[in-house]
Amino acid sequence: MSISFPKELANRKQWICWRLEPNTKDGRDSKIPYNPLTGRKASSTNPNDWSTLDDAIAAKEQYLYTGLGFVFAKSGGLVGIDIDHCRDKNTGELSDTAKDILERFPSYTEISPSGTGLHIFYKGEMPAKGNKNTKTGVEMYAHSRYFTMTGERLPGTPDYIAEDNGALAWIHENYIKSKKRRGKSKKDSKVVKLEPLTDEEILEKARTAENHKEFNLLWEGKWQEAGYPSHSEADLALCCMLAFWSGKNKEQMDRLFRNSGLFREKWDTYIMQVEQHMGRRHWIRPLKSQRTYTAAKASQLSLNMRAGITAPEAKVCIL
């Protein structure tokens, strides 16, 4: 397999494989990450699931994975910029956003597998909170995320990863950070409309929320380490977390749970019990206490978690 990457990427043990698999729930394909050595599904937060570039290339060829992936690690000193729908697949013409960034701060840049997006790499750290702006189509990640890799360098860009010389702060300020809006009246502020989150966005938020350690343990199937006395109680706990982030979307919760480490054959029977719990809309109960909250309080907690604002009391189960 003739493919090359900058040594700053190639020499790291942060590689996985991925396969494009059909999603029977919504008909869309999903990029599912896999451990090159075990063939099991990989986590972007568990270094034990990652391997060397050579291992990933060998696994891709032997098991016919769709492609390779590079995982960003905490304190890894690398930041990735993902720009969606910024390149004409036929002509190679770039959007104004992509041109603006690359003309100011050139660095190693790959063309995405679709041919319509770009992945730019910089040496540095995240300048501030916030990873994504749907209006600009620009995302920024330093950990708990992987990029699908092609090795197809964008013509005219360097073959090395540049040091951050103000690039990340500038990109974040201009293309990631949400612009402040003028204050709304009290009447207007009562109406809050949330856009549905994608599977990847839900995992991203859950993995960086205040209770991320518990979520990650449950997601990886380590329910004993998470402190649950039984597998079934751990199942319900993970379902409750997914319910918050998905807005109680049963199809999305089911799809996500099946990709978690807790999934087992009895799930198809157990989910019927979970759905009965989720159908009672008027009250919520904390997982490890007997306090109750009204529907209004539940709604506010759900909004807070969806917005990334998580307090200790926000770890609740919708029943």
C-alpha cells in the first residue's frame, strides 16, 4: 500500500481502521472505528484500541477495511481542523473559508475520503472551549476524536505539520466561536429550540461532559468499574445518559447503544422495558437518590446538558 504521512503522525501509536457500514435505522452510512489488532470496535478515548500505522495498514489490506484513522490524544500536542463541503470534487476549487485559513496559516492538509472536505493539522493546543460551528462548517479537535485519513495531500500545502503561530486562536475566534447575540426579551427567552444532534456530536458531548468518566466506562462496557452492581442497571444508566443527549430519540438511542461495550444479545428484549420507562414524560429521578423533579426542572436540566452545562445534579434518569 503506497501511502505516506508526515512523521509527526506516522511515528505515533494512534492509528485505527474504519469501515463504512449501512445504518439500518436511518439508511445512512456510518464510519465505524476498529482496533487493527483485535478486529473489535475501537474507542477514540481508549489508547488500548489504537496501534501503529504499519499495523493499521496491514489490517486494512487483510480485512478490507474502508480506510485508516488517526486518533487525537489528550496532551498529544496536535490539533486537527475539519472543514466540511469546502472543495469542489471535480475542479478542486476551494471555498473562501478554506482559502482564508490556508493562505494565512499553511500546514499539512489532507483531502477527506469524500473529496469535498479538508483535514488540516497543527502542532499546538486548543485555544478555548468549543469544537464546532455548523454555520461555518469548521470543526477543531485535540482529543477524543479521530480523523479518517487518506494520505492525499492537498496540492500546494506543506508536507509537514506547522507549529501554531497564532493559527488556532485565529481560526477559533473567526470560525468556531459563536457570535454573541443581542439580548432577548423575557418573553422570547422562554422559547428554546434545540437542533437534533448527530451520533458523533452526542458522543463528543458525552465524552467531555462533567460525568464523562462514568459515561466512558459504561460506553466501553466496564460497568463494574463504574460502580454498578449489575449489568442491567448499567444498561439503564447508559440509556438515561443517551436519552438526555438525543432528546429521547428511541431510534438514535438504540443505534448508539448497539455500538457500546454494554450491548448484548438480550438487548432486543430489554429495550422494550427501557422504552416503557422513557414513555413516562412528567417526572425524572436521579440514578442514585430518591429526589424528584418536576417536568419544568427536567426540561431545564436536559437543555443544560445538551448545551454542555453539566452540574452534579444533572446526572438523572428520565423515567
